[in-house]
Amino acid sequence: MSMRILITASFHEDGLKILQQHATVIHEDWRITRHVYWGEELLDKIQAIKADAVIVEADAVTEDVFEGVPLKFVGSARDSPKEVDIESATAHSVPVFYTPGRNADSVADLTVLLILAQARKLITTDRLLRSGKVIINSTEEFASFHDSLKGQELGRSTVGIIGLGQIGGRVAQRLQGFGTRVLFYDPHVNKEQGIQINAEKTELETLMRESDFITLHTQATPETFRMIGKEQLAWMKPTAHLINTARSAIIDENALFEAIQMGRIAGAGLDVHSREPVGSDNRFLQFDNVTVTPHIGGNTLDVVYRQSMILASDIDRFLKGETPKYLANPEVLKSS
Amino acid sequence: MATKDEVIRVLEGVRVKFAAPDTKSKFEGFDRTLQFQFTDLETSFHTRIHDGMMDPFSEGELEKPNLLVTTDSGTLVGIMQGNLSPLDAYSVGKLKAKGSMTDLLKLQILM
């Protein structure tokens, strides 16, 4: 057993056991070491421990790494291995494994939670009660307080999903349980695929105009950059909410801020932000009608288990000479 | 696309931002070279942050900058004018960065 694998990703012991059948595994979880390697720093680490392969989550595997050491493979515990220089990996014939859909269920759960939080004014209610300002001494005060917190049911609401991929599709499936009317906009998904999960295909403008909750699930690409801007926000009903658990680059955040500040829309649920990591200085925290979370969509124990098993199983297949399922650069195997 | 003069002006803006007492204090003990490489202008500018100061930017390339930001001139101008965040630019591939994660997070303060 000569191969050595450095794993800096969070990795479940079941996945480690699979890899330990093939190699010596050095597991230094970045969440425990509190260190993220970037480029040359990672190369130094790989060379120092004489690793033949690396599995990362937050670290950047740049061209320097591929040029500096002959890796057998790279694993990226990400839906899209953005931090790995795929072009360089391919040029050096290094297969890159990744984990599509690893966090789809977790993000879909959070999305529904944010929709519900907005629908039932959860944050407003909690903030009010904690403020110490709610003191009810009369029926009138009670009625006024109670009326101000009136919410809405998802069963009588319309949710518009922009991007019906792994996460958007799961959101639609979850909403079936509430009896919600679901619309979707996705040029890459046809009407019939939507029907299978009770989602109606629409144009973007129709979706923005008719939905009570609009939730974004497209990838951030040059094509989707700020696809929701001032014009699209103006199509929304004043009673509608916008949910973003995808990427902040999809929306013009300044336009969203203005729409909320001016009361042109009812509120928002935001897990992704143009400035991250998110701290207490996030500007949306000033609004009681916005639920702010610090990019925790995929932050569950289940995601760690899933990413470990997807990678370990695929690497196991690869090392046994079988065809792996999730390779970012399959041409590497075809050419070998 | 911005002109080289516009880029020089926004880089001067980075130094003005750095000089603000709140920002400066966050770079105490920080000693790094920083280089901006512009894909459309085919040129680079670099500086060094040290002893609580940021040196004036010089045109040209360092052999091994501690922090390297590769972008186009329009994107940097957009960021410095507050129309675009560095993270959003990174998300859609308009900006690439090399360096340590901690340093890159610090760099966000200046942009």
C-alpha cells in the first residue's frame, strides 16, 4: 500500500474506511484545523507529507499544484469543483472527482424554511417579542398585535422557482406536500419534466408577476449574472417575497435592497450575499421583514456524509479500474 | 473596458481606502505584496502593504506576488465604484484570485 491521500475536506468515517482499503489516508479536516490552503501553500503541504492524491473542500487546487506534483487524482467535495483548475488538471491528465447534488436536499430544506419564515413572519414575531416592547394590557392591544402578525398558508400561495435543477426540483417536490401552486422558469427544462413534479413552466415575467414567493436556484454564470434586476423586481407583487439560496451574483443586490427599503416588495429570505462571510454588519439585518442566514444552505451533517460517500465510492471505482460516475474532466480517462 | 488612466485612478482609490483609520488597523502586522493583472489591458500593477502602509502602485509584474488578482479593467472599476462585489465577480468568473484564503478575505476590505 504505497499511495497516500491527503483529505482536507470534512469526511465521514464510512468514506474514510473505503479509501483506507486503497491507501494511507491523512485526514486534516479544514473545519478542525481552521486552515484553508490556497495554491502554492497546498502544494507545499502535499509535498511535505508526500501525498499522491488530494481531496479538498474549501482549498484551491491551482495550476501551481498540478505543475509541482504528479497527482493521481483530485477530489472536490463541491457541487461544482470551482476551486480546482480543471484545465490544468486535464493538461496534466489528473482526473477530478466532484459531488454534484451533495447539498441539494439541505439547500431545498432551507429554502422551504425561508419561505415558511417569510409566510408566517417568523423573524418579525421573534424580534418583536425579544424587544421587550410587547406588553398587552387590553383587547385592543392584543387584536392590533395579533393582526400585525397575520401570515399566509403555502397551500393557497404560488411559488415561482427560477432554475428547476437538482435543488429547484427538490423544492418543488417538497412544496407538493403543502398543496402549493408551483411555477418554474428554466430554459433547460421542458414542460413535461415540470409536470412530473406538478410545476408549470412559464416565462420569467409571468413567474415574477404571479408568484407570492420567488426562489432562485440557477448557477452563477455570465449568462445568469444579475438576471433579477430592478426591472424584474418591479414585476413582483407588493405582497411577494424573494428567496435566494443560490448565489448573490444572480440578483442585483442594490436593487433588492432598494425594493425592500421602499416597501415595493413584502420581504426576502437571503442565505447568500455579495459580501461573505456574513457578519452582524449585513445591511439586510436592519429589516424585520428579511430573514438573513450566513450561507448555511449546505451546512448539515448529512452533506458531510453524502459528499464523503459520493467521492469515496467513485474513487473506489476508479482505483478498481471501473468507470467513475462523477468526473469533471472525463476526457482524461478516455485519452489514457 | 476602462482605460489605463481610469485603472490608475481606481488603484489610487484602493490606497485612499487603506489609509482610513478603521481599515488601516485591520492590516496591523500585515506584510504582503499585491498585484492586479488586467486581462484586457495586458498590463499589471503591484504594491506592497507593510508597516501599516500601502506603497504607491507600480506598473509591471512581480515574480511572485503574495496576492494576485486577475481581472479585466471594467470589473475592477465596477468593484471600486461599488457597483459590483468582489465575491460576485469571482462567482461568475470575472475575477480570479491567488494567495492565502485569510489574505484574500482581508483584501475584500479594500475593494
